[in-house]
Amino acid sequence: MKIWRRRFLTVAVAIFYLSISGLIEPTAGAAAPGDTMRWDIVTVVGTNVEPGGRATATAEDGSKITMTGSGTFRIDELSNNVTGGGTWETRNSAGVVTGGGTYTVLRNLRFELAPGAFFPPPFVDNVGNSNDARAGLVFLRIVYSDGSAGVLVVSCHIVGTPDSVFEGITASKGFVDFWRHETGITLFHVANP
């Protein structure tokens, strides 16, 4: 027991020393209830993270939805204080386009912050301030331009995020759940640091 305590104390002191000397970077700070968060589906061009990406998810039968988008929400459960939306396109399992248009975010259903920090240089955050980047999971109530409703799930996995957190989106549209994330990169930022 004494050996375990001594090792723990040694590791704790080493981490403290390295953090105050600047040799290790802390993970991104927390976001608090009432903070405004920005979400984006992004693209990576070389080492530049840019807004304007696309993300795809697949339904049980192999049909797909591809979405673009960005917006903001408050970290309050069931908050109507949201902005944003984007475009959507659905394809059947044969790849034939079956619909498309725009969508609008109506409500933040739930947000959970996850550990993580933006990627180290040479990566450049052209979406927001890299110090304000966060990992997490948000559920957004949306309405599609064809009148159907659904939920957009945006999940962001960055450096230091547990592997149980996926990167990308899933979405429902009417009675169809596009539950398997396929492609796409997302990012959260605290919009009012």
C-alpha cells in the first residue's frame, strides 16, 4: 500500500510540474450551462480545418443521408435558443437520389461535453479559436424542407477523447433512422469564452 501511495504522489507531482512549466498542454476547459456552443460539419484541407464539410450516415437498408451544416445552441437541456441548419440529400441503397433540400434546427435536446483538445500543429483551426474547440455529443431537433422532422446527432472526437465517442453524424428523418455514421468530421467551439 505504501508503494502505491508513493508512486501516486510521484506521478501527481510530475504532472503538476510539467503542467506549470508548459511542457504538457491541458485538455480544453469545461463549458458551463448557459454558454453558447457552435457546432460545425467541417472539412480538412491539408492541415487546415475549414467550415463547409459533408457528413453521411446510413440506414438499416443501406440508404444514406448526407448533410452539411452549422449553428449554435445554449448548454441548457431542451433549449429553444438555437440557430443553424444546412442541406440534406437522401439516396436509396442503389445510390439513386430520393430527396434533398435544407433543414433548420429547432431545439437543443441534449448536449454532453467530452474530454479532448484541438489537434496540435501543424493543424490550423479556421472554424474558430482552437483553444475554444471541444469534443462532445449534441442531439438537435430539426425540420426538413419537405416537412418531415427528425433529430440530428453531432458527435465530435478530438485529441484525448475516449474511443467510445464516434466522429461524425447520425440523423433521423420521419420514421427512418440513419444510425450508422459513415463519413464526415465535426467540431464544437465555445462561442462565448
